[in-house]
Amino acid sequence: MKGSLKIANIFGIPVLLHWSFILLFVFLLYYGCSENYSLHEFLWWAAFGGALFLSILLHEFGHALMAKRYGVKTKDITLLPIGGMARLNRLPDKPKHELLVAVAGPLVNVGIAILLVPHFWWIVKPALAQHEIPAPENIDNDFFFFLPLLLFLNLLLAVFNMLPAFPMDGGRMLRALLSIKWGRLRATKAAVFIGHFIAAAMVIFGIWRNQLSYTFIGAFIYFTANREYRWVKTESLLKSIKVSDLIASGIIIFENINSLPDLSIDANDNLKKANEIMQQHDRYELAVHENGVPIGVLENEKMWDYISEMEKEK
Ligand SMILES: [Zn+2]
């Protein structure tokens, strides 16, 4: 993602911090100062924010490592103030694999919550029951409630991500389940429809109860869902066009046959495969072979021009 700072490389996956984090820090600093926070409270927030973003990072690695099992690489993981985002190279081919990749993220948060339950059950709960500690005025800056609050937020992350609306993981799970019967394109259309319904409900609820955060999240979900459908539509188009179909359109150039790109594609393969090879190896050109003989060069830019023309026609 543009304007992101690489902070780590874990399992070969670059971890990026989005620039808007600076805004978050400035805002929290301003808020803390205006509320006369003590050093103790500043430290609490810094530590809690760190623990929360670690939970989000682990969630994204849940997706990335499950995707790796099915041969799908992750380009990078970006941490944004509103959450994380793992960019996969492509969607897993089988619906079952897509389902497992989607569910792996929320399951990590459930796992973290389960790990924190003993602390709550054997330490916090008895202490509260015996009034060993006073019920705090502000649980959000009391060290005793650091882990219980983290437990609660991890459960909230899991539940929120299971909302069956793109780009939430629940939307992907729903699409994967529907794909088994309907195929990916139709399943996406249905999942987007349901996602729009939920997003619209959130927007209306936000306006009705004067909770603008719901309105904001609802609007975000609404527009992202559309993008998902457009992408799947493009992908099904890529699948339906063969590299050889581009020869007649003059997209495959026959010149420069002496200096062919080192990676090649067969003329009988589809554009989805061509696009995947280019993405995986970060190339913008492929040599085109027919019966093992080089016949030309396929350029990324011209390929996409052709696809957008085809999309306009449909
Ligand atoms: Zn997720």
C-alpha cells in the first residue's frame, strides 16, 4: 500500500505500517494532554495499543499462513489505525480453501481470548468477588484490567470480522460456502447483495441512534463490497480469454523476437494464468509460445487495456 513504512519481514512477508498511524499518535497525544493524563495513563495506552495491534497482526498472519498452505503467497500485511490487511496474490482456487483462509484470522483472536481466560477466571474474578480490589472507575487505565480488556477486544474482533459482508472475513466465508453450489461469480453477487443489506442497516442505525461510527463503517463496507464483485467479474473474464485470442487483436507483438523475456506462457493458456505469472515474478512482459515455438511478446499494460475494453462491452 502506498505511503507505508516497512517495519518487519516475518515468514518472508513484509509487514507495513500505514502513514495514517502518525495521525492516530498525534490524536492520542493531543487527547491525553487535554485530559491531563499522567505518565501511568500514557504508558497504559501505549502498552494496550501495542497489544491490540499485535492481536491484529497475528490475525492477519492467520490468513497468510493458511493461504501459504494452499500455495497462495501474501504480498504484504499492512497495519492501519482501523485494522489490518493481508494482501494475497490471488484467491485460493477451491471454495473450501477460501473458507479456511478466511476463518483462520478470527480463529486466531478466539485463540488469544482462550489463552487469556485462565487469568480472568482464577485471578480477576475471585479478586472482584472478594472485594480485594475496588471496582475501578476507569477500567481502561487500570493494569489489573489490561488482560481482561484485551480478552474482550479479541472476542469483539472475532465477532466483528465474522459479519457476512465484504471486506469482512465473514463475507469471504459466505461467498466460499455459496461458491460450492453456484460458482464464484454468482456466489460473489449474492454475498455482495447480503453485504449491502447489512451495510445499509448499519448506516441507518448509525443515523437513527446518532452513532456516526456505525454510519462510517457501514458506508465503507458498502463501497468495498462493490469492488470485490468487480474484481471477481474481471477474474472470470481473465479465465475466459485465451492468450491466443489476443493474437488477432494485435496485442501480441511479433517484433523483438530475438530479445524475448525469460518467462513464457503458452498460447493455449488463459489470461488469468498470464496475469498470475506476471504478478508472482513481478514482470511486465511474457514470451508467448505456441507448440514450444516463440511467437511474440505479451505486455501487461496492453493486456489490461484489452480487458477493460472487453469489460465495457459486457
Ligand atoms: Zn481477517
